[in-house]
Amino acid sequence: MTPSVKGLGKIPVIPAITGTWPLNFFPHEVQIGGTTFRRATWAWPLYSGVVAQYREATEYDAMHLMIYRNGSFVIDHLDEANPADHALEHAILDVPLATTLVCGIAGFGLGLVGGLLLLGSDS
């Protein structure tokens, strides 16, 4: 499938789609309103109160469904690239700030360790 909108990353759903989670468990796959969602394999762990996340079973422009502790759910955005199918593309398009921070911290850490190892080899 070809993305309908290219280069926008996280695309807002306005108004957000909300409802009550119809089950008391979280299966691998579920249908809501005729749309198939799969349990997210790559899920941001810091959403407050979110107990499970699903993404629409499509490679691009996948609705991101979040279920909260109180049994409600919300779909407030589409992920341009579904990370289940395109993890690297998702990291660049949909979460560029987090990706930049992680790469920067990793680069700093590797540079620091490499510098310390080089300094230690002079002795």
C-alpha cells in the first residue's frame, strides 16, 4: 500500500475517536468499527495511564489505538509508517525528536567511552 500522505509523520485524527474497550483482555488482533487492529509490538511506554496499544493492520497511515486503565480507548493520530512493518521509517517520520535524542545520547556515550579508551592506551 502506498501512503496517502507522505512526510507528515504523526498525523492527528480530529476529532479523536473514543470509546469503551469491548473486552476484558488484550488479544493479538481485534476488530473495532470494521477496522482490524493488531497489538503493537513497538509501543511508546510513557503514555500516562495506557495499558495496551494497537495499530491498524496496514503498513502506512495506521491508526494508533490506546487503551487506558479505566477501560476507555482513544485514537488521536495515525502513524505514517507502521513500526510493525517499517520500524526505521517510523523512527524517522513519526518520532523524530525521540530518535534524535536517543541517537545523540548513544553517540555521546560511545564518544566518551572511545575517548577514555584512547586516553588509557597512552599509558
